[in-house]
Amino acid sequence: MKDQAISVVRQLQKAGYETYFAGGSVRDQLLGLESKDIDIATSATPEQVQKLFSRVTDLQGACFGVVRVLVDEYAFEVATFRRDGPYQDGRRPEYVEYTSAEEDARRRDFTINGLFYDPIADKLIDFVGGQADLEARLIRAIGDPVARFTEDKLRLLRAVRFAANLPRKDRKPFIIETNTWAAMCQLAPEIACVAVERVRDELDKIWAGARPEHGLDLLDQSGLLKVVLPDVDHLHGVEQPPQFHPEGDVFQHVRMMLSKLHHSPLVLGLAVLFHDIGKPATYQMDETGRIRFNGHESVGARMTERIMADMRYSNETIRQVVALVENHMTFKDVMRMKMSTLKRLMGRDTFELELELHRIDCQCSHGDVENYFFLKHQRENMPVDEIKPTPLISGHDVLALGVPPGKAIGAILHKVYEAQLEGSIHTHNDGIALARKLANDF
């Protein structure tokens, strides 16, 4: 990809236009990271870019000075140096005006994203002190932080994401510069104005990122959490039985679990975040003084489904996360389960993530991971076709026994499959014999 991007810069420079790599790709290069995309900034207007390249798309962005240039299988966003007009919607300017590279840098969000790099001359161009802030591991807004966050309120969450995800140096994490942080705390309520899909996408990058617990801390301390995820904020101060949860309240438990995740699957990150979301609603103390949360997994599953639907997650992502939340308490009983029940548990398509959630849950509470290792041993030593075998009989077989269509068919098939999972029947004829006996009972 980099060679193709350099070819775009070379062609624009050859035509007489000032052109650089811009923004995140420059930051990532200085941090030793591999960028997923490379953006290009230039003095050429969109019309001039179109004349130089045969494959140019996304022309609807030309009014904001941005088009995409296609080279081989890669697409590069090529933006004209510009200054932004007023922001009326807290997201995008009403118009843009073409300007110099320096002014273009000064309209960007954070100093670490305001860098340019000339790949032809191998030269860094820094108008905003971004290189020094990278070295110091500082997230600093360019210019007036209140103005930068007011222009695009999603930058409030982007600051958290960068601080949580960008790599440490000598164990030193990125921190948010004092004035930038003060502006974030001041403007935190304004995040409610941002489209929920944009908020969701930024949060997802935190939960699936390098240090999600640090992201949670910053969201919490800035006041953003109570706006974007009020149900998670409500976990503060919900006490737990100390004999099972010496780590503290529910919020501390969730935070500790997040600290065990590093670039983990998003579904797992969301399940950690939401697995105990039902505890505030189910908190009670019994006659012995013990704290209980009876049914919190079922309540939490319903809450999780509602929260994720409101945030416009896909149905499949919701299904998986809700399954992890709803089933996370079943693991405490695995050593007492019938073999058929155990196989059904291990046969779920979310089982591997459920097992990992259980491990982290135990590690961050009572510390007993015996059930985890029991299940891991069972899973590793049991063939897949034994965990989830092809049923010995079908509905047609049951109909052929004279059972009329209806619920009885499903009930018989279920009982036969249970017997198959238990290992008490092994062949098609065994299944037919059991189905015939069950049919007589019906």
C-alpha cells in the first residue's frame, strides 16, 4: 500500500503541487505502527486531482476538498489543504476554503494528528508540535481545545480512544494534556448531540483496543460515561459479597476484567462490560446479611439487548453478546451437569467466548478457575462430532411411526437427541426404537 501511496504523492509533486502524507498514518509511522490507510494532503484542488488520475471516486466529497484516488486495489483519500468554515451541527463545517499546509494542520483535532510527511524527500513537516507530544506521550488539542471539541464533539471520545490505545513508551502511557482534559470535562454532556452510531463506533475501538480499562477510567473521570453508557455508570457503589468479590463493587469488578483484555474480540469486550449490568436492579440482602443478585443474568441479558439495540448494533452482534451475558452463571454448575447438558453447552457457537468470559470473571473475583480447566479438558478431549453429532433420526422418521404433525414431533426428537448426547443410544435403529416407545407414551 505504501508504494502505491508514494506514487500518488510523486505524481502530484511532479505536476507542481505541494503534497504530503497526512494525519494518522504519519503518527503511526513515528510510533512504529502499521497504518490501515494512508491519507494524502495536497495544494491541488479536487478538479486538478481528477485531471491527473484516471481513477477518482467519491466526487460528492469534492465540495469539502476531498476525493479518493484508486491505485491497484487501494483507495487513497486525497484532500486539498483547507480551513473550515463554521460548524453548525457539531460534526462538519458548513463550507471549506482552500489554504496553506500550515493552516490545514491547525484546523485538525490533536497535535499528534497534525503532522505531515514528505515520502519523496523523507522529511517530516510539523507546524503544531506534534512530534514533541508524541515523544512526551501527550494528547493535546490544537489551539483552543474548547473550540476543537465544539467543532466536532466526537473528538471527546477520540481523545479517550487515542489515550487508551496508542502504545506506551518505557511503560509510560499517553495522557491527556491538562487544558485539553479540562475542556473534555466541561463539554462532556455535549456528546449526547452526536449520532449514536458514531458514538458506538468510537466506543467499540476502546473495548476492542489495547487498554480498555484505561478507556473506561477516562470515560468515567471525564463525565462522558454517564452520558454514553448510563447503565454502566450505575454500577458504581453496588456492593458485592466480599467472600466472592474481594475486589470491590461491581464497577471495580468490571474494570478489573477489562484490564485482562488486550485487542480482544469486540463481542468479548462488550460481554465483559455488560455481564453484570443487571446487578443494580436485582440487589438484595437476605436474612443472614448476605448480598444476593438472584436472576441478574436474565435481567442483564434483557438490558443488554435494549442498550445494544438503542446503539444500532447488528442483530448478530446483539445475539452473541446477549448469549454471553445470559449464560455466564451456568458455568458454576458444569461439574454437576448431565453429559447431554454439558455437550449442549460446549456445542453453542459462542462457547469459546463464554468460556473466556468465565475465566476472566473468576480470576477477577474469587479466583477459583477449576470449572474453567474442567471444561477446557472436556473440550480438548471430546471430538466435535461427539459434542454436536448429527441426529440419529429425523422428523420424517417420527411421522412414519404414526405420530401426527404437531408439538409431539419436536418433543420426541428432543428426547431422542438427549439420549444420543448422553451416550445411551448409538445407532439409527436405537433412535427409532426409543422414538417408538416415546410415541406410545404420547
